Amino acid sequence: MNNWSAEAWRTVIDSAADGVVVCDAAASDHPVIYANAAFVAMSGYTVDMLLGKNLRILQGSDREQDGRQRIRDALECGETARVLMRNYRPDGSLFWSEVVIQPVRDPAGQLTHFIGFYRDASQRLKDCDKVAPGLPSWLREDRLTGLHSRAYFEELLQRDWLLAQRDSHEIGLTLFDIDDLATYNDTFDKSAGDACIRRVARVIGASYRRGGDLVGRWEGGTLAVLTQGDGAQKAPQYAQVVSQRVRDLLIHHPRAGAGRYLTVSAGVASLVPQRGMPLEALLKGCQAALKRSKATGKNSIVTAESADFS
């Protein structure tokens, strides 16, 4: 792989199904320096129209979006962000996109670029509208984190649970809970705690990018992730990876029970649901696993056992 030329890498990225954009992190306005063919087709902008421009042009005059502030925060901090955005083509037509912003650093740790991964979410949102037509759009997004709200996450979870029963495929649920969040709030105040939840939510949201993955805020400092198929099978191992990414944020927590930095614990449950099995069985198994994770000293991942589902 090391002998690949820059042109070879460009060919690979340009053939990707999702839109990929590279922006210069060193320049003040983070201008676009590369956009692949999928992004050009999705956005309607030619490469010449994009080069040297800030991607805020995609929102036009529709600037009152929570996602814009979360992207600005991520750019300022050099962190990952995952948001859902309303964007507009040059002809004014609307397209929804799921956006993941990923920072790139050189070997010395210096921030050099931001890579944006864009997936067209228009059809997915239309499908969700068919499932939950009565749920107002403002109830679908958690205002603090920008992830799915619990009400909307539960709507989608119920839908996918029924599909898993029909098709006999594995479905998994992971609950991540921020350790010692109450003492963090007592130490730094609730606004600092909310900022902490947002940072952890960005990491978790950006870590699950498969088509069937769903991420939502369950309650307080607890975040829920739905995975399916082989993603559900590998959920415990990937939860370990995500847990490490949260630790790598190095959020100082002087009263943390597991050390000097903020951590998360997680409960993981996955199964192939039998016909007639209630969704509550999956929830019960995942919550039991999370409870054991907390009891073992926190900063750990525990997988549900068969008895937890009954």
C-alpha cells in the first residue's frame, strides 16, 4: 500500500459511492481543495464551483440549522462531528445529507485537513416519514446532541425489530453511559456537563456510519446505538473501540471513579428475535448488561447473557 501514488489514491476516492470533500484546515475559511465525483453529482456543484469555497455555500440562506453550529464547534476544536443537514443545489433544489467531519493530522499531531463524508439522506428520511407520519420533525432530533431523540429512536427501533423478526436476521442494541456524570456536573456545573455530553455524542455518532446504524440519545448521559446483521455480531468489539475513542478525548474529570479522565460504560445485547418476542426483551437484556458494567467498576463493556432477555 505504501507504494501507491497520489493519483492511485485519488482514483479510489473518486470512485467511492459516498461524497468525499477535503478542506484545508490551515486556511482561515477552510476552503475546499478536493471533491469527488459522488459529491459533485449529489450537490450539483462542479469542482470549479467548489474549489476555494467554504462549504457553507451548500446551505444558502437556510442558516438557522443546529448542525451548522455543531460543525463550527468541531472545526474550532479539531474534532469529529456527525450531523444531518439541509443543503441546496445551485438550482435551489433541496437535498438532505448525513455529514461526517473527520480531522486529519500530520505525524507531529498538527491539524492539516478536514475530510467531509456526505451521504444522501433524502430517501431515508422519506422512508422514515412513511413509518412515523404523526411525529413532528422537531421531536425527531435531540436538541442537545443533534442525534435522534429517544421518541424517534424508539419508533425506528420498533420498525427494525419487526423487520428483523420477519427476515430472521440479527439485531443489536448498545447503551453507552457516561461514567460519573453527576459528579462532573457537581464539579464543573451542568452547562459543562451538557458540553461533555455533546462531545461524547459527536464521537459516538461519528463512529457508526453503516447504512443500518442508528444513534440516539436515550436519556441524560446515556446514548443508544442500533446495529444489524454482522454489525450486531461485532457490537461488543466495536463498543470497546468507541469507548477508547471517548477516553482519547482526555476530558479531565478529577472525581472520576475510573481515573483522571471521563469514560463511558456500555451494555451490549444482540439476538435474532423469534416471532412474537416483544421488543422489551432486547431492552431488558441491554439494560441488565449496562447495570453489570457499572457495577464492575465502570469504564467497561458487558454483553447480555441469555437469561437477561427473559
